Amino acid sequence: MTQRQERGRGSGTPAARADRGPTRSIDVDDLPALARGCAVMGAGGGGDPLVGVLMAREAIQRHGPVRLVDLGDLPDDGLVMPCGLVGAPTIAIEKLENGGEGGCLAAEAEALTGRPVVAIMPFEIGGSNGLIPLTWAARLGLPYVDADGMGRAFPTMPQMTMNLAGVSSSPCLMADERLNTLVIRTGGVEWTERLLRSSTAAFGGAAVAALYLMDVATARRATVPGSVSRALELGTAMARVEIDPIDTVVEELAAVELIRGKVIDVERETSGGFVRGSAIVEDATGEGRLLRLEIQNENLAALEDGEVRACVPDIITVLDARTGEAIVTERLRYGQRVGVIAFPCPEVWRSPAGLAVAGPAAFGLRFPYTPLAAGGTRAS
Amino acid sequence: MTQRQERGRGSGTPAARADRGPTRSIDVDDLPALARGCAVMGAGGGGDPLVGVLMAREAIQRHGPVRLVDLGDLPDDGLVMPCGLVGAPTIAIEKLENGGEGGCLAAEAEALTGRPVVAIMPFEIGGSNGLIPLTWAARLGLPYVDADGMGRAFPTMPQMTMNLAGVSSSPCLMADERLNTLVIRTGGVEWTERLLRSSTAAFGGAAVAALYLMDVATARRATVPGSVSRALELGTAMARVEIDPIDTVVEELAAVELIRGKVIDVERETSGGFVRGSAIVEDATGEGRLLRLEIQNENLAALEDGEVRACVPDIITVLDARTGEAIVTERLRYGQRVGVIAFPCPEVWRSPAGLAVAGPAAFGLRFPYTPLAAGGTRAS
């Protein structure tokens, strides 16, 4: 982050700078840290961070740094546009945006509501989805909200805090890189999700969307605050690492390290606008332990000997053992040396309403949710 | 049709009444004839006419007769809304409309264009699709345009005369019986069709749509005029039949009777928002002749001994041998006694542009188009 008031790099630590209020901004130099943080927080989902970094870098170089704002610093009745990529990350990784989609979504949002969009918000903090909306903010000259609608990444639209807060899922706006657009209005989020998902498949498996348009006052009670700065701080801390990079992440997030070892199997299928599959990690110590990950865009559950070590809505992320960087699910492959960590989700997901849409049963997993205790501990 | 100027039933023959200009109207008593005519003209498609009659009867009983107007009688800059059912007729037959969809589509059209809808037009003349938009016209108190966008029924959106005339396929409006709505805007009709079709499947296989919104001046050069009155006249003539009912249809339409006999096989599959399949009719004379029909919502081709007897864009319709009424493709079944007739499509479909979207190749049929000669002849 950069102090806009100083028109240059700030000198404090990132955490200190992040606390200084509404004049923070995100510049090109912040992108690698932001991407690292988003990828770890994204539970393996939200798309490939490299794509996000490349697009955001180009947009910021051309249009200048993006102001990062708290919802408290925006007018109550301003229109906030939560947005990002939807669909299968395996497809999004090579079906790139043209950059104009955000403008297309904003124009549609403004035409439908008759109000200007005052700020762009990522609907999830994940691999590239913490960065792509930033790209649009840069191009549109709009601030970027330091919040998101999940505090992680999830695969479907009901799994957003805006849904838990009762924000209408209509209108839902979609676009693709050809700037084809869709406006969906339904009687409920299940229908919106159904139409969004079928259209994502029709768009070729990946598209972009603006979801849960709302005013600032509503957004203050309906989102996870501080997600963007948290990702930035985490990514910045990861860059300072001189010791074991996975330990750094575990400590920063008060996470639990579930296993450290080698990816020995990956099964992955792209269908219906999702990636589904599983991966198996074998421990490096020669004890023969195996950890199985169940995947739907994100890592849903980690199982060992038939026991659930961690599961949704808690956050499970696979880290590269050498660099500590997160490996998104579409990049998982045989032979990778990894550590698998888990850390607690935002509290809202542990409520009955949160678990109803984002707990194991919501993904068809046949076991109850057991909250992960905050850890900061190494694998046993 | 009824003379509105007389505030009651007219006394002339239907054909004579149809010629009397802009004060014609469609009342409950006209519906059976209109349905019969639409079903014959619809090439086996456009949905089940019974559903259309029942819905139109209820709407007209409640809201009064609907004025039938020529495009020449409407203001140049008035907004015309072509509309109807989309999807698989096998599904539409039991997934009924709630009646409010037309109002929903019109409200959306008016909000998007900022102009009032001055008239409702069926986008195709087919089984129920000549009647469902009439239902909406009754409920909205709007006139019904004596024209359509095909002069028959076809399964997809490029296969409309508005497309040949260069009318934009955007915005395309969809709704379902829960009044979920979609607005689709794309760079071309292929994308509009793709999104419409995937959404139709997501809606459960059938939905309603308003397509090719246009002003009256454009509609005059972009539609098939007189379709509704032609269907009414045909249906009225069929009711007068005292001799062979199939002969009457053949004579009215200058059609060719391809075969008369029994349906001995029907293969039908509902997928991707369409019904596809084939049917075989064995002749009744004991000569062992077999006629095979290829189907995609509509009857696409009639083949005998490997020879193409008739094919799209010409119109092939299966008639009940006893009543002369058309049997829509979703009602075809083993054992029915039928006559299969074919008659020429509107000339616009025989142009290179027409054949490109609606000729055999457009349906994946691997034979060239041979225009059907106007007949009025019995099967050889």
C-alpha cells in the first residue's frame, strides 16, 4: 500500500500504513503481496493469482494507483458493486478477460439503478478475484473497498455474506470477454445461482459478474471488513520470510498445519461451470500418512484415515513448501512439495445460517461441521 | 374473428370478415379455428394448441376480445413486441404459464426502451405460439399484430425473418412462470441463441421470451404479414369440411400429401431445451411404403427410400386422418392414423440468407434443399 497523501511509497510497516485511514492506495509494487495474501485466504479458489497480477499491473500502470477505502469512509447511499470472476478456474486460467468487463458491468448497474457506482468491491478474497476487480477499479477511476463478501472464496452465490444479511440477489449482472451481457432477476438466490451457473457454462465455463448491488450502509453490515488489507498484510509478511515460509503463514494466520509432503494424486473434472475433484498428499516424514482433499473450485475438506481434519466453511489452503505461496486448485499436480494448512473462517459462517449454505452438507459432504480451533501450531 | 364495430358476432364468412380492415378482433369463438390453423402452419412445432386455446379462452373471457391489426395500421415509431414460448414442447405441455409472463416481458421491454409497447406479435405461427401471445395481448389490452417472424415455426432464434432483415437480437428478454427474468445483450444472434437456450434449460426446459423488439416501420419489412389471419382462415375452412379433412387442408394450402397411413415408430429425446427424434409412417395401402420424419421441435424432413420428399424450410405437417387436425411433434405416437403433408414456406426462407439459417444444413442434415413445388395434389 502506498500513502496517496505522500504521493509515493510510505515508510512504515505495511500494517502501520494500513491503519492510517482513507488515503491508502494500492500501487503496482503492492500487487505481488496482495496476490500472495489473496491466494492463501482463498482456500485454493478464486482463480490463478498470476493472471490477476498481470492484469492489475497493466491497469494501474496505465491509470494510476487505486484508492483503498473503508466502507465507513463512503457515503451511506452510495452504490457499491461487488464483482469478480465466476466459473471454473481451470477455464479462467486460459480464457482471459479483455479488461473492459468491469466497465460493462458498472454501466449496466448504473443504468438499472439510476445511480453512480461509488466503489468496487471484490465479492471474494481469492486467487485472482482479489485482483481482477482492482483492475476494474483502476480503469474506472473508482476506489476499492477494503472488504469482501466471503472472507475467503466459495464456489456459489448463496455462499456470500450479503445473502446471509438478506441482500437481494437481483439484479445479478454478467458479462464475458466479448462484452455479451446478462441481467438476471429472480425470486431468490437459488434461482439466481441456477441461471448464473448455466449462463457461465454457456459463456464457455468462465465469465464475470456483479452480484448483490447494494448501498454503502447495507454493505457495512453485510460484508467481511478488512479483507483486502488483511491479504496485503499477510502477503507482505510472507515476503519478509527468512525461515520456513510455511511456518510464517501458519503463525500469521494462527493456522493449523495439517500435513507436509508430496502431492501423489490429483483427480479433477471441469463440468457445469465448476472444477470438482480431489487430491492426495503423502507426508514427507515416511510415516505413511495420507491427507485427502475434496475440491469444488476451493478446497472443501481435508480427511485423514477417515477423520475430518478440517472442512468448510473453515479455510484449507495448499502451500508450496519452498516458497510458502498458495497453490490454487487448478494448479495442483503430481509431485508438488506442499504443506496443507487450515485456519478458521470468519465467524459469520459458523452461524446456523452460514453453515446452512456453506457447511459440509451444502456441498453434499456427509459429515457434520466441527469448528477448527485456532492453531498457530505445526503438524503433529 | 369478430367485427368490433358491430360489438358482436359478424355475420359474413370468416374470410370476408378478415378482409375488412383494422377493426377485426379475435374472440373466444375464433380460438378453435385459430388453433387448428396455427397447428397446421407450425410444421408440428410451436407447442400444443390445446394449451394455447385454454389460456387464450380464459384471458379473453376475462379481458374481452383482442383487436387484430395490420402493421400498416400502427404508428411507424410504435414498439412491437414479438414473443412466445421457447424450449421443448414436450416440457411446455405440462409446465404451464401463469399468464403474467407477457406483462412481465412488456414491462421489461418498456423499461429498457423507455417506450410503451403498442402491439404484441407472435414470433412464430405454431401450435400454441400463435395463441399464447394473444393471451398476453388480452391481459395487457394491446392489439395483436397480424404477422409473425417465421410464417411457420422453427426451433431457434436465428431462424426468424427479423434476423434476415438485420434486426438486432439484443435485448432478448426471457421469463418463466415464477416471473424470474433475464435480459440478454450480445454481439450477435448466435450468442443470444446460445444464452437463451442454456437459460431455457436452466428454467426447466421451457420458458417465454420477447425477441427482436423493433418499431413498427422496421416490423413492416422484417416480418411475414398476414400469418394470423391466414391461420384463422385455414382453421375456419377446416371446420367446414364435409368430405375428407386432409383433402381440405391440402387444397387450402396448395400442399402435397406425402403419405397416408399409420405411425409405426416414434423416437424422441428431450435435451438442451429441444425435442429431437424421428417418426416413421407406414402407408395404409399395403404397398409397404415408409416415410421417415426427422424432428427438432418441428418436422424437419420427410424421407422415403433414401429420397428427400420435403425438407426445411418448407413446411411438413402431420395431420390426424380422421379430423384433419395437425398433430404436433410431442403428441406423435405409435398407432396414430395420419396423413403427412408438405407445403411451401414463405419465399424469404428460400433466399440464400434464409437457407443459410433454416435450410437442411443449418440442422445438420446432409442433403441440399430442393424446393417443394406447390401441389394441391394427393399422394401418388
